Amino acid sequence: MTPPPAPPGGSAQGVTDAGRAVYVISVAAELAGVHPQTLRVYERKGLLDPSRTSGGSRRFSESDLARLRHIQELTMAGLNLEGVRRVLTLEAEVARLTAELDRVKAEAREEVERTHRQYRRDLVPVNQTPVPYAAARRLRARR
């Protein structure tokens, strides 16, 4: 028995594959509310990087459309395309550094846990601690 066909814009489980390039330039432009030439300009300026078919046609994914919406927000806020490019570059750098910081924190946490486990192995219970000779002599003298 074959699985049911996937619904438009998602998989059979209803989960959208944001990286799957399915929209041609005219559909992507219509979904974003811009002219197709605007998408070409954004690509030429390095703001968008759509997938290409073997024939060279552009294909846009949901993540491309989300990036396009973000570009529109920035331009509506008054940034020019160079400013948008710089903001996107900085946001990507922040995301990369955040991921690296999270990784380093996890490694540090694991190292602390490893050290604590080692301490627990090396600790001797207080009631089994050997009594130094001088202290033992003082104890006997008090009796």
C-alpha cells in the first residue's frame, strides 16, 4: 500500500519542509507581494540565493520567502539594500556565535559534571578518615 499524497506545501504528516524549493519566480513574487524583477535584483545584490533547476530556472522555498519578508521589513523601516545586506550578515554572524556559545556551554557543563563524578569517586567518607598520629595521641591523653 502506498502512503497518501503529501498536501500542498507540506509532507504527508503535515510538516512543512521550509528548505524545499518549489515556487517559480512569478509565484514567489506574488506570494511576497513584489514584482519578479525585485526578486532578481535581490538575488543580484546577494540578498537572496534561490535554488536553480537543471535548466537554470529559479525555485524559491518557504525559507527564501521568509527571508524575503524580512528584507521587506528592513526596507520598510528605511534601510537601503546595502544596509539590509549588512544587517542580514550581522544576524547570520550572531546566529553562528550563539550556536557556538551554546555548544561551548554544553561542553563546559559536561566537563564540570565529569569533574564532580571524579570527586565523588575520590572522596572518603568522614567516619573512615584516618586520624593523624598527633591527634590520636591527644585523644588518648584526654582519657
